[in-house]
Amino acid sequence: MNRIHSYCVLSLLVLLGFFSPKAMAQDLPYLNSFSLAEINGKVYLQWIIASGNTCDGVRVYRSTDAENFEQIGQIAGICGSPFSSVSYDYWDTLPLLNTTSYYHLELGNLGFSATQAIQLFDFSKKSYQIIPHPTTADANIYFENSLYETFGLHVFNQNGKLVYDAKTSSNNFELNPAQLDAGFYVFYISNNTGTNTIKGKLIAK
């Protein structure tokens, strides 16, 4: 079974636990909430249309750059209710992997929702992902850490000299390319007990 894990862009999305995403507050009066979550390698979208609002169908859009969106789904018919709040959901069963995906909704005559973002990583073939790579500003090494253990990162140059190290209990290490000269590096990620070790390579520009 493929191991697909999601990590969110925190300014856009907060995920709590395996499932039960915290809905993001909306500036739009017709939406009480709009949230994303990864469940079994798929993206689950859930939103609530506020009481007193109706629209002519819902269209679901996805983007890789938060600017150019394509429609990936539609819920036809009248949505919402003049009397009570109504919850809706949609599954993106073929999400994009190893990148950031952006989603927003078009609710008929009500216009567009705010944009939410999520990252899904497939660690079934490689136990880490470096984005972007070769490393530039704001580069990250992502890896599986579902138990939020403390992991250490050790980066070595081609001469075997340790040039960078860090610790984290999250699922990624933020790299500062300014601390690495342009070139090829080998790195090791391991937990405190040494029972889980990841070896990888990176290129700094």
C-alpha cells in the first residue's frame, strides 16, 4: 500500500490529527467554513454554506500555483438553504503528489471561496522529498514522522565534512541554502535511537 502523507501550508490550512480538520474562518459571509484533509491518499474537501444563502451549483477547482485553476468537479443543482446551514463535501480521488495543490470553490451566483492549500507526499518509492530541488530559498526536506519523534539532520560535503546539522520533531527540515556552498551533499536523517535512518543526496545552487 502506498504511503501518502499530507502537510499543509500553515497560513492557509491547519490539520488536526489523522482526520477532523479545523475549518478555516472565511471572510466570505456565505461560507461558515471550508477545509481540506488527506485521507487514505485522497483529498477530502468539506464546506458549510451559511443559513440564508443559496447558489446554483458548486464547481471545484484545483491549481499548482494558486493562479491558474482547472475545474476538477461539480455538484449540480441548488445548493444551500434559506433556513439553515448546509454541509457539503467532495473527494479529489486523483490528487497531485509531491507538490502543493491549491483548491477553491465557485458557488453559482455567490462567487468564489477563499483558496486553501495542501501538500501530499508519496514516500512509497523514496523515503524523503526535497522541495524545491536543487535547493534554493525556502527549501525543505520532507520525510515520514507520523509519531512526531525527534529527528536529527546531518549534512556532509563531498569530502565527508559535516557542514550542517539540525533537529526537529515535525515532518520536515527547513534548509538555508546560504549556509551551503554550491555543490553536491549527502545527508542522514535519524531518530534518537537510531532505529529509523534515512540517507539522501541534495544539490545546492
